[in-house]
Amino acid sequence: MHPAILDLMLEKLAPSCSEASISPRMLVLSVPATAVLDTARRLKTDFACDLFLDVTAVDWLGHTPRFEVVYHFYSTEHKIRVRVKTRVPESEPVVDSLLPLYGAAAFMERECHEMYGIVFRGNADLRPLLLYEGFEGHPLRKDYPKTREQPLVSYRK
Amino acid sequence: MDQRVETRLPNPIRPAFERGRRDDEVVVSIGPSHPATHGTIQLIVALDGEKVSRVDVHCGYLHRGFEKECEDHTWHNLIPYIDRLNYCSGLVNDFAYCETVETLMAIEITPRCRYLRTLLSEYSRIADHLTCVAASLMELGAMTAFLYLVMLRDYVYEHLADLTGARLTYTYGRIGGLARDLPEGWLDRLDWILGQYDTFVGRIHGLLDRNRIFIDRMRDVGVLTTAEAIDYGFTGPMLRSTGAALDLRKDTPYLAYAELDFEVPVGIKGDNYDRYYVRMREMDESVHMIRQLVDLLPEGPISVDDRRCTLPDKRLVYTEIESLINHFKLIMEGPLVPAGEAYVAHEAPNGELGFYAVSTGGGSPYKLHVRSPSFVHMGGTHRLLEGYQLADIVPTFGSVNMIGGECDR
């Protein structure tokens, strides 16, 4: 069983998505990278998805397009979650920033940027956050070796 | 000349600003300090006299590549690691993670496990809030209140050690169940501890609630409106202190919360005092829930009888080949989780703790992402600090309850 609002949202949003489905209490939408900001805006204004929970990426190494950027939203009014997914290629891993809609996007996009190298167009502050200045590469990409070390200060002999 | 002066270490951060908005503002770097002293965090602060005019928050000093490491271990082997996210309430992390994997495997846990997980989540919430309130009070110089609360917290920790074998890092959750059942007399001791809780928390209220010094430091400091809190993705006591009664235990009930009677305490104006009070009231509600759960707790097995995830009984492993192989496969390959993705969120003491797991059908996750409340809260903390005094950073930051383990991952 899922809340009726999910059916309504599915009906309204499905035409502009390449894929849409409902898993329990969660609406899952796949959209083109260019439509992320628009979809988020509609979710926020039409369906009260006011809490931006999370953005992360999945690296499907060997597939094209390589990266899947995954967003989670929550509606404090309807108590439901929405997952928005979009694929971006390795050569141009760019999506629009959600900063105009959600203040929370600033920090979360910074993390996603340093970990996966996804560029959020419109987020001017993509400095390293959990990593340090000058860190090379994007550690959560599948082709970043886990054992690689980049000490900022050389080890004590 | 001393040579060490010449070799300057590289700066790991790039501050958002080098100077303040005006010429007479001073830019100061605060922290990072030791993790045990409330927050391994660095604040770059522009000061106009004593007033904080601009803040740039830098976290990451406890980053240990958690998500990368997760992709390299079996689903089961991650549990000790999951504990170390929010190390003040490791059990909540365990249960949220286990439920994520159980969702992917379509496993329904046993009733006793469901109630026990609920009970232990609430018990952990008490320990977490006690730590948070105690530490913030100590930073304000309230030593008696600190000692009362930490004494209670240590009753809880030692009591949990009787059950799990560890004070903080319990490794007690299992996919499809729990590590072991309650030892003899555990519930009697629980009852005694809750009695102690009532006594000493009553004294805390007496010491602080109407204390002039305390109110001056906490009231109208670090104020946040509901709209701002939601914009910055705040959840948990941070959001509820602004007056919004949003709690996943009520709104999207999981575990056994739908069967419990409890209230969602909210604040009035979202300042430090409200955050203190919301946490105190939440502990009362947790105690109320635990007392109900003790009465509701059913008998029965604590783990599901499912060979895909539950380890066979040790006696059988030593005596029959099927169980031996089952044990071997589960340890060496890990539980084979069907391909798919799941996002499961629990109401952790700090807010919404979500796990987003992607499986490709193997014994370890293809991806595991943690939506940790502390990390999200750090994204909006500058709003709580700007415009107040330098000395207000201490109580405000304490009331945010940033936990480095889950923030930096």
C-alpha cells in the first residue's frame, strides 16, 4: 500500500520522465540530465517536496553513460520520498545545481563533486570538503585504487 | 635560524574568504580540536570586534574513506564499521543499515527482534542525548549537571556492554536479526536505570531550566526559523526545536513505533534553549516508550530462519557438512543480496539517518551511501553562528551535536 498522492505524482510527472515507478512510499523517476532542475522545481512547488535529503552518484564503470546521479527528496506535508536519477557521461559529467531551490544543496553537491567529479553547474563553491586541497582524482570512482595514498605530510621515517 | 620555521606545512583547506567584509574585521581560524572535545571541525571566522560576521565551516578531519571501504567488504563485515558512524548511538546505525539490507533481500524480521530493536534504539537515543546535553553544559561550566548526566550515560553504556560486550561499538545488529538475546536480569537492571534517570534528570531541570546564567547564554542565541531549517535540510531535534513536529517515527513508522504511545516534543523559536529542551523532553518520551516496550516484548527467536543471511548454530557447524558450508559461504562470500537499490531512513538521535545501498547481486555492496544528519547540519551551521558573539559559538555548536564519525565518514 502506498499513499494516494504517489499515484497522482506518477501520473503528472511520468510524461516528462524516461522512467517512473513507485516502490513502497517512494516515487522513483529517471530523467535526462538537462531536466533535473525542472523536475526538482516541480517537485518542490507542485508536490511540497521541501526537504532535499541527499545527492550522491553511482559509478557504473564500463557502461555508457557512466555516472548515475541520484537525488532523494522528502515531502514534509505528504510524508513521502522521491528519488530522481539521471545519467551523465564521463566526458561531460555535468548537471544543474539545485542551489536555487535548496540551501542544503551547497554542501551535498560539494561532497558529490569531490568524490565522483560530477560538476554542478551553478554551484560556485565546489571546494574540497571532506578531502583536502590538492587531492588528485575522485576517490569513490571505481577506477580509483583503494590502496592509493596521497599523504599531505610525508610519513615519519 | 631554526630550519623548521622555513619548511611550512601545506594548508589542507582553502578558506572561502581571506579577509572580512570590512577592513577592521579580523579573520580567525578556530579548531580543529580533538574529537573528544566536541567536534573535529575547523571554523574560519570573520570577527567584527566580538561579533561573528561570517563563518566558513570545514569538516573532513575524521574522513576515513568509509564509503570506499564499504565496497570492498561483505555486507555482514560492514557492521562493525557502521557502528563507528555515530559512535554515541551505534545501535541506531546498526539497525538502520540492517533494515536497508533486509529491504533488498525482502526479509521480514521476527517480532521479538522488531521490539528489541525499537527498545534499543530508544535506549541509544537516551545515551546520545545525555552525551550531547552533558557536553554542552560542561562547556558552559555546569560541572554538576555534567557529572549527573554522564553518570546516567555510563549506567546505560555499561548496561549495553552487558548485552553486547562493548561500551560504544557494539556490532550487535545482524542482517535478519540480532547477535544474541538479552542476558538474565537485563530488564530488571533496565528498570532500575530508568528510575535513576527520573531522579537525576529531575535535578537537571531544577538546576538549569530557570537558571539566569543558563538562560542568558542559551535563549535567543543561534535562532533558526522552520523555513530556513527545512531549506538547509535539517532534521531531528534541530528541526523540531523550530516548532515543526516532524519525526520519522510518527510520520513514516518503522520497527514497532506504530504501536507505541508517544509525543513529538517541539520548541518555540529554534534557539539553543529550545534545542536543549527538545532533547530533554525526547529522552522522557524514550523512557516512556521503553517502559511500554518492556511490557510488549514477545518471546521467540531473535533472528530469522533464513540460510541466505543468518549464520547457522555453532554446534551444527562443527557436526554437519551443510551448516559448515553455509557458514563458510556466508563468511567468505557474504550474503548474496539481490540486485537493486534501497533507501532506508531511521530517526537517529541527530535526525534522519539514511542508507542508500546499491547491490548488483554480490556479497558486498556495489555502493553504500550514508545520508548522515551531522553532515547536512554542518551545511547550515554558519547560519546559526553568524550575527552572534564569539563566545556563543561554544553553546551553539554544542547544541548542533555534530558527531565527527558520521559527518566525515
